[in-house]
Amino acid sequence: MKRSFASDNNAGVHPRVMKAIVASNDGHVIAYGDDPYTARALEKFHEQLGSDAQVFFVFGGTGANVLGLKAMTQSHHAIICAETAHINVDECGAPEKFTGCKLVPVATSDGKLTIDQIKPLLHDVGFEHHVQPRVISISQATEMGTVYTPREMTSLATFAHAHDMLLHVDGARIANAATSLDVKLRAITRDAGVDVLSFGGAKNGMMYGEAVVFFDKTLAIDFKYKRKQGTHLPSKMRYISAQFEALLTGELWLHNAEHANRMAQLLAQELGKNPQIKITQKVEANGVFAVVPKKYIARLQKKHFFYVWNEQTSEVRLMTSFDTTEDDIADFISLVTRIVK
Amino acid sequence: MKRSFASDNNAGVHPRVMKAIVASNDGHVIAYGDDPYTARALEKFHEQLGSDAQVFFVFGGTGANVLGLKAMTQSHHAIICAETAHINVDECGAPEKFTGCKLVPVATSDGKLTIDQIKPLLHDVGFEHHVQPRVISISQATEMGTVYTPREMTSLATFAHAHDMLLHVDGARIANAATSLDVKLRAITRDAGVDVLSFGGAKNGMMYGEAVVFFDKTLAIDFKYKRKQGTHLPSKMRYISAQFEALLTGELWLHNAEHANRMAQLLAQELGKNPQIKITQKVEANGVFAVVPKKYIARLQKKHFFYVWNEQTSEVRLMTSFDTTEDDIADFISLVTRIVK
Amino acid sequence: MKRSFASDNNAGVHPRVMKAIVASNDGHVIAYGDDPYTARALEKFHEQLGSDAQVFFVFGGTGANVLGLKAMTQSHHAIICAETAHINVDECGAPEKFTGCKLVPVATSDGKLTIDQIKPLLHDVGFEHHVQPRVISISQATEMGTVYTPREMTSLATFAHAHDMLLHVDGARIANAATSLDVKLRAITRDAGVDVLSFGGAKNGMMYGEAVVFFDKTLAIDFKYKRKQGTHLPSKMRYISAQFEALLTGELWLHNAEHANRMAQLLAQELGKNPQIKITQKVEANGVFAVVPKKYIARLQKKHFFYVWNEQTSEVRLMTSFDTTEDDIADFISLVTRIVK
Amino acid sequence: MKRSFASDNNAGVHPRVMKAIVASNDGHVIAYGDDPYTARALEKFHEQLGSDAQVFFVFGGTGANVLGLKAMTQSHHAIICAETAHINVDECGAPEKFTGCKLVPVATSDGKLTIDQIKPLLHDVGFEHHVQPRVISISQATEMGTVYTPREMTSLATFAHAHDMLLHVDGARIANAATSLDVKLRAITRDAGVDVLSFGGAKNGMMYGEAVVFFDKTLAIDFKYKRKQGTHLPSKMRYISAQFEALLTGELWLHNAEHANRMAQLLAQELGKNPQIKITQKVEANGVFAVVPKKYIARLQKKHFFYVWNEQTSEVRLMTSFDTTEDDIADFISLVTRIVK
């Protein structure tokens, strides 16, 4: 069916990933991950992140975030995040329900947390009446299409560790960040001091499946039980593993993300030429945020669906994905040119 | 790889299901279930179970059970189940963690609950010091390879409703039960008075995906939020929906289960001829339980893997699946004949 | 020991309450509330709030809030409250832990929520990705020493009910509000449309004990189990009941609060005369908020202890209680006059 | 009112405890435990249990158990206990709700767990599908009026520690056990290898208040937050502390328990003379269990209330307390003699 700019999870499965799924459908293997597909997929992760990184596959992104956070916290802890964080607004309270923790949201202009915003939240440390900050959770790339630099991440991690806190990364779009920054995955995870990472699959060409990655091994102790109790131990694990193996082979994960990012750049560039449209965020990943006069939106959505981000300001969000084409963008821009004037 | 008798989830994906997955990989569709694949899959369920059955797809079986139970309970309730129930022993405490309820396990000889066993558990009803029985949860087919008759189920449901309780069915193997009894799905679900059903996919030829089905519509109010908060709203829903559509087309779900059941019958029949082996449970679905002298087990497992069910009694469990062949059984029996004498 | 302005819970027990405790220490009575003291205390509540008000005693204020909120919510709900609400900042995340809900804090200047602040929080109603607003929780009197008028409460309740929400009142200081407004308790609870009330004891002359009051009877169904599971069913209930009976006899609860409020007025009036001190909130209950130059604070605290509310702005909080005397205030003001110049 | 044999929590407050409460009602002290009464009460505990024992006061017994268990577990753990344990049957599922853990109940004849009963429960250790045994929780004295010897406790603790488990003691009646065994408190707590103890107050002459005691200091880290989040941080702490100070002064805690135990002995001795009545449990603490012919029970209860423990077997439970008198027993026995013949 027609490609849209609604979301990167409206896209299908990359052909190489699908091929790997089909190829893995061969006879019986032991369930729950004790199989050769999983062994090979883990090996791919170890090549990227070090052989002692602890990697666990789960069904989906909300599960990955919630379980990673559960491994980092006790229920009297607070999790500091941007107000726009997926864990704060798009998971229907799953983090609170499953961890028992309070989320402490911080208003930002661009979806990115800074140390200066976090500092004042620490003044209640040690007082039993107040939740105790334990995790700084950031999204990389952010929900606003922006990206933390390795230096920014390192600063946050250093600050966190200096205050007996941990750094969690919701990496549903970590590939988009890595390619945007043109750095190795290690540079924005392990080497930056990240403690726990949700490594995204479904928004980057997979059918389902995410990975929870621990760089601090002590946090991963007992995680196999947490994953099972958290209802995220897939029985037919091989089909997730085969996807991850395909994604991490020949840098497919980076190519997919690089393409999506490039399409976003192109889209923003063309949109920006229209004097009635204002791009509102830096385009550093695969999302474009723009204010479009309200009266035109419905007509645009009819042919190329996308979501309104903010009704008040008439700001819309346009997402690209691994399968967005230059023609898709040319079509859309041509429509915009006809309508928005 | 080699087929074994370890578990029905060691099997792969049925070719027609895989074909449907591949066919659904076409362009973009709206995420989270607002897509034509999901509409068609729900229609298939409605044909089987009535157009007002409320059906929700989730990633996996433990998720389906836990979320169905959550919709039926408050945290001060008790869930009565067989000691051998999957929810009691194989979900790492997920039901307790997610619902807050106490599970009250009942010892059984065959995995099946009876009203006489449940009655004494109701004597604390109304006293605030004690958890209040609210759900009777049964597995159909049971984890012991046995099956409740429609009459047995109806009795349990009637008893439950007479005591302000609800009947939950873990139907990870509901297809095996339906074909074993040679009844319509309705006869052992809706028409028997079942309130909530986990309808299994992964143990019957699917890759992943289960359905939570509500026959009492009031229980389904707000379930969409519970599913999302429970981390079981798949973003790329179409790939689960396409599988369910394939499974429910041309009675594939019944054919798969009927085949697995027949293979279990054959296996039990042949095994039973060996005077050193004792079949311990009625073979009514796709599992065979048998006492095999301990000294032979390791050698048998080496060629045809299976699990020991009870170390003390040397009882083993042999599971068949949709892809078990008569040759697999002949091979295994031939090995048994050579070894166990 | 010396009286301070630290908190109303630093005060002791009112002599008439203590006398009632001692008098109730007579032989055996049935535990858990089936006793004549409890019957009489409930009768006192019914006189104030109507004979169909459902009243449950618990040990403490955090327990009262958390259990009342639990009775109003499912875990996918959101609880809207002022940023300064006790449930948001002073209960170490107990509401999130016990209800599973997200708290949505709203910044206010005076601790009071308005409908205009709440409206924008409802735009995600009906979308499964987002928590669903279910409860507006207000503190009456607020943590800032301010008080909602009956009209303001009625508006909030009407708004809540029109949007399928409920109104919860943290009434740890409800007596201070009632006397401040010079209205009957009913006017700011039942008649204003409040659904659930925490009626405070410990901050108004009791030793321990609070009451959870339901005006919507359906919310109270099963609350006896929730109280027990919530670890707040006192075994020797009579000693809480005797206190409530004493407090509600001869309007002691109002007299205590009226005195505390009057002392706060006096304190604010005298403090306000000092040109270096700025009163920052209306003094409508028993708290006085004032900016005091930082350099003087430690010396003042040494003789009359109180807490700094905001380190940045050098704002302090001074609380009065039923036993504060005019001499206490004269002493303190005399010290202030000597020191702050 | 009339003393009964219903429960030790139907009794009132010991006069010396009440006197201490009244005496502590003097002016203001800092709330939440930073006061001289609490300092002195903790000192009393340290004298008994060592100066490094970590002691925290809470409102009630269920709270003490639940919070102690929370400090010992993660939600994927199992808590092994006797089927008759208070945590299993009398706390309305509070342990499951608050810890998320599964309770694994063990049937016993006398309320006492043995290592042989626990061993088979460990065969699933290490498998992620199953909850992981982490705590053995025993009641001392048990709910059946029996008592573990120091040797039995030491064995259980040693066994627990050898299997990476911890020993929890519900000591609602620990005083009755200590005096029954005629040993120091240390002998059946710290020196026996106990990790966490609920030290009971309300069943031994206090009005309210229990203590959670940690012998393993690492378990107490962060417990102050758990207590607050668990809604069990009393604001006017001094009134609990004053009670504990009184109870632990002049061995009042032991005298109270010793008296109650002696009354139970006397009661059992006299009852046992009636040929129609059969004492069913060893009388080692302050409870007497006896089978009394059903037809007499209602008439006996009318004058001296007590509870039927088991409707099927017509077994009743008679509890004595610190204020039971020899006359109470003589009266009751005289009634029994008249009625039961």
C-alpha cells in the first residue's frame, strides 16, 4: 500500500530481513533462545559492542524500555527524562506500572536533556519523603528528530555516575543517530558511558524485536528472570535473532537509517523553500517538524498521511523510513506547492 | 534442523502462515492495528466466535494470559488454577507481578480442575483478611495433554458465575482441544460460558502472536489501554494479523492441531507396547507422558530431544506438533526398541 | 519540649483526645473495628457527612491518600495534581507504586489547580498510547496555606464529572479549610461534589489515624479488602476510633484548626511589619510562607525551628498548630525584630 | 469490656505502656523519628540485639512483614512459607501486591517448616521460566501456637544461606517464643542466623507499632525510602517509640508474654481433662487448639468469645493475652464443664 510520512513503523520489513526470516524456517530448534540463530545474532552484537555486552532480545520497544528501566531501579527511585520522551508520553504509563517509579519529566525545546536542567532535581537526595533520582533516560535520536553528540552523551553519563545515577538510552532510533553523527555504535553507547540501551529493530526495517543491552554486567544479573516475568521472552526466538543477524550484516542497519535520514534532509530542504512553512527543529535524524498553516493540513494528509504534533501551533511531524523514495518526496512537495501558497 | 519431541514451540512456522507474512510485506499501513490485515483477521475470529466477541492481538502467550487475567481482577482477588497450570509454574510469577493477585494452586492428577476441589476455597469469601476468589483459570488442552469436555467446562463456568467468579481459559492449545473433542470452537468457549480466552498461535504453526478474546464485553472496556500499558501492543500489527488470517482460513488451525494430536496418539500407542514404559496420562491432545526407566533417558534424548517432567518418578513429556511425521515416530520407536529392553 | 513552627505534626496530642484514648483502654473488644468505639466514631462522621457516607479508618495520611486513589483508578489512569501536592512530592512515590498510575503535576503559583490548567491535559483522551486522566486530586487546605472556595471546588468537581473523571481531596488539613471558609464540612466535601476525601487527624491534634471517606458508594465496594491489602487495617482499631470520636465531639476538630489558623494570621501580620520580610502566599490556613534574607535564617531556626521551603528564593515555611500560643509568636517576633534588620 | 479468648489483639494496652504514651505527650518534637523518644527506644533494641542491628518502626504487623519481605526480594523471587502463615492467609494478598513475588505455601501439621519440605522446591533454581526461591519465611511463635527451637531456626538459616536464600521471621509473637524457650532474644534471631525480623508490639500489650529489624545491614540500605513509600512512616513517631521503650524496660515484653503463655498452659491443662475435648497442637505459646464437639460451640462463644479454626473438623482456637486471668480460665472451664458432657 501507499507509503506515507506517518511513522517509520508504518513501513514494512526490509527484503533482506524478510529473506532471513524465511531462511530460518527450517525444522526444529530449541525454543527461548538456545539456538544457533540466536548465537549468531548475539555474536553480531558483540562485534559492535564488545564481547562482554549483555544482550537480550524482546518482542517490542515499550517492553525493552520498561524492562531495561526495571533492571536499573527500585520502586522508590525517580527516572528523569524529557517531557517528550516516549517512556513519558507514548507508553500508557507502562514504566510506572512495571517499575513502580515516578517519572520526572523535564520540559525541553528540542527533546534533549541538559545537565543544567537535571541539577535542580537532585536537591531532595537523601530525604526519605522524596523519590530518589536514579536514572537519566534519554532518547537517541530524540522524538523531535534531534541527536545528542557523543560529547553530550558522555557528559550526561559522567554526571549521572558522579551522582550515583545511571544513564539509560531509548535507542528505538539509535541507528539514525549513529549514521547522523557518522560514528561507531560504541561511541554513543559503551564508550560514552551508557549503562543500558534499548536497541531498536522495528523502526529500522525489522518486523518485530528489540534488544536490551547492558554495558554494566551487574545490572544484567537476573535479567533473564525479569524478561520472562515481564512477558517478553519469545518462544520462537530464532525469528527475532535471524532478523537481527540480517540487520547487523553488511551494515544494513546503518544503510537503512542513513537512507531515512537523507530523505528527511531532502524533505526538509524542499519544504523549507515554501515561505508559508516553517521547519521547527534541526533535522538530524529521520523526522521533520514543521509548522504548516492549519487550513492546508487535511488536504495534504489525504494523499500523504502524517500526524499533527501540536494542534495549538499547527506543527506537524513527517517521518521518513528505509523505504521512502525521492519520488515520494517529489510527489509530496509538488502537492505542497500546489496547495500551500 | 532435526525435529524433536521437546515442545510444540520448537517447531517452525507453517508454510501457509509464512506465505501470508511475506505477502503482507507490501508498502506502508497504519501501525498498531488500524490496517486491512487486522480487519480481516478480526473478521475471521468473529466468524468463529460471534461478531461481538472482543478480540485483541498480543505478542505472546504469557502476555495474553497476564493481560486477560488483569482485565478480570482487582489486586485483592485470588485466581484459582491447577498446580500444573502454565500461569502457576511457567511464567516466572508474571501473573502475580502484573495483577497483584494471589494464585491459589490446586493439586490434580491430570491437570484438570473440578468443582469439588474449588468449593472449599470459597469459605473465606467476604472476610477482609483473605484474598477473594474471582477467577477460575483452566488450560484447554491442559499442560498434561488432557482435555475438558464441553460439559465439564460448562459446569465450571456455571459454578463460577453462581459464585461471582469468572472463567478464564489459557488456550495456548485450544485448537488441540477443539479437534480432540470434535466440536466447534464456540462449544468450548463462548457457548460453554467462558469469559476470557487466550487463543494460541505460536504452538500451532504461527511465528508469534496470540489473541485475547472477551465474551463478556464489559471486561473488554479499557482493554486497549491495558494492552498498551502491558507492553503488548505490536507496532507492525499486520504481520500478526496476516498470520491469524492464514491460520483461520481453510481450517488450517484445526488441521495443524488434528495432525499433532494424531501423531501423539500414534506415539503413545507404539510406546505403550514396550513393557518397560508406562503411559501416565490420557492422550487427548498433542502430549504424551510416560515413565521411562531413568538409565535409558539420556541416550534417547541424544537423538530425539525431549524433557524430563519429573525427575523423581522418571516421567518424561513428549510433544508432537503440526510438522511431526510418521517417520519421526517410527525412528524414535525403533530407537526405543533397541535401547529400552 | 519547646514548641516550634516546623510542622503541625511536631505538635503532640490534644488533651481531650489523649483522655479519650486512656478511657478506651478497658478490657477486650473485637479487633479490626467491630467494636462500640468505632461504631460511635462512624456515627459522628455520619452526622457531619450524611449517613450513607462510607468511612474507613487507616493508620496514616499517606496510606489514606494512596488507598483512596487506588479505589478511584485503574493503572492506566492519570492523576492530575498540583506540582506541590503532598501526593506528588512528599510520599516517596507511594501513589505510583501502589496504584500503578502516572501522576501529572501542574505548576501553580499558590498550590491551587484551575480548570484552565487541566483542560489541555485532556487532549489525549481515547488514545491508547497515553495514560487516561481519571482523577483530579486537590489538597484542601493546600500545602501552600491557601484554601479553595466552595465554588472553586464545585467547579472542579463539575468539570471532572463532565469529563468522566473524579475529584479526590487530600484533606490532611480539611479542618483548617472548613474553619477558614466558615462553612460546614459538607459544603466543601459532599455538597461540592467531592468523590473521595482523606480526612486528616494527625495534623489536627490526634496521635495517629486518618479517615478515607467515600461519597460515591460504588467506589467503596471492596474497599475493605483494599484497606487490608494496603496494610492499613489497624488491629486495635478502638484507639483510632476513640480519637475521632473525641475530635468530632464539641467541634474540637474545628476549634483546634481555628486556633491554628488564627495563630498563623497573627504570625503573618507581625512578620509582615518587618520591611525585610515578604509574605509570599495568602494566609488562609495554618501556614505562613515568607521570604527571609538568607543570612538570618540559621539564627532564627536555632531558637524556633522551621523549614526552608525554597533554598533559591530563601522562602521559609512557618506552620502553626492547635497548641501554638500567642506567647510563642511574641517570642519569635521579638527575636526576628532583634535579628532581621 | 469482657475479656475473651478471641485473639491477643482484642486485649487493650498494658498500663505501663499507656503511661509511657501519656508521658510522652509533652510539647513539640521533630516528626518522623528524629526525636529523643525514638533514640531511646532504638537504644533498647540495640541492647537486646546488638548496636549494629538496623531497626525501623512501622504502624502495624502486615506492614512490617510486607516491607521486610520487600527489602529481601525482587519480584521474580519466591517466598516459601507454611500454608498457615499469616503472610499467606491473613494479609489479603498484601505480600504479593507489594513485592510482586509468588508465595509458595507448604502444608504442615504444626505450622512449622522443615528443611525436608523445602528441598524439593529448589529444583527449578536457575530456570528462567520459574520463580526463584529467595526467602524462607517462618512465624515464631507459629500461628498454631508452636515454637521453633533455636536449633531448628539455625538449621533453617544455615540451609537458606547455603542456597542463596534469606530467613525472614514474622515475630508478631516473638516474645511468646522467647519466653517459651527461656532464651535470650538474640538466640532466636541474630545468633540463629535470622536476616530480617518483624518484632511484634500490638499482640503483646502495645496500642500499635511494630519493628522491622535487619541483622544483615546491606538489606537495610534504602529501607527508609521503602518504609515511606510503603506508607508506614508514622509522622508522630514518638508515640510508638515511647511504647517500645516501655515494653523493653524491666523486661515487660517478656513478662507479658510469659503470663499469656502460662495462661494458655493452664487453659489447655484444664480443657484436656474433659474427655470430649481433644487438644490438637502442642501448647508452646499463647494459643490453644482443640476439637470441641460442634453442638456446644455456639453456647461457649456466647459467654467467652473465640474463633472456630476449622469448620470441618470442629477445631477451635483459644488465645490468651497479657491480661488473661486465672479467674477468666476458671469461669470458662466451669462453663465448659457444665455444657460439654
